[in-house]
Amino acid sequence: MNYNIKASSISNKDAVIKINQSTIDFGTTKNTAETLPNPAELFLSAFAACLLKNVERFSGMMKFSFTKAFVEVNATRLENPPRMDNLTYKLTIYSSDEKLNTSLLKKNIEKFGTIYNTVNLSCSISGTINTIDEI
């Protein structure tokens, strides 16, 4: 598979990424540092999207149902050289399905997640998967 995105910026203004039929604004100036995502946050967002996509993917393969999933991702920016490290995540899946094996799901995400494995080559990752029963 090959992927393609397009991004552009205007001097002293912010930038935009075009992906398929979606547009994502992101900050490149101090004026929007508190309102638009920055490149580091977009990086973490791609990691989060990978986790959530794999919850959906493996729910079919592992035959479990869930109503929603939520993930929080944190990382530390190191200075020399500038890079991300110590990425942690907490994935919460809302499900009361007994077929949901969170240990196996975690192993599958770690083995088959494209973004997960790309990030894992350059930075430490640790995380948890929790469930919340829905009645």
C-alpha cells in the first residue's frame, strides 16, 4: 500500500493538510499555539488513530463487540537531538463482551499496527488497555 497527503502553509499564517476529502488545519505560528494542533500533536494523533483503527479491525477478527473506544496518548519531547520518547497510552474500550481478550488485543496491536511499529523503532512505548462494562 502507498499513501499520499498534501500539505501547505502561507508565511506568517498557519498550515493545512489535505487527506482524501478531509482537511486538517495545524499551527505553525505562535498566534495559534493554543488553538490548533502542532506537528508533535499530529504525530501523537496518528499513533492514537492506529490504536483505534486496530480496535475496530480486531473486533471483527476476534469477534468481540464494543460501543466505543477512547485513547489518551502522552509523550516526552527530548532536546538533543529533538525527538519524541517515552510514549504512553491508555486505551479504554466500552464493552461487556466476554470475548474481548485485552491481552490478545494488545499483542495484536503491537504486532500488526503500522504506525505503532514505525514509532516503536524510534521511541519507547508502554500502554494499557482497560474495559468499562456497559449495561
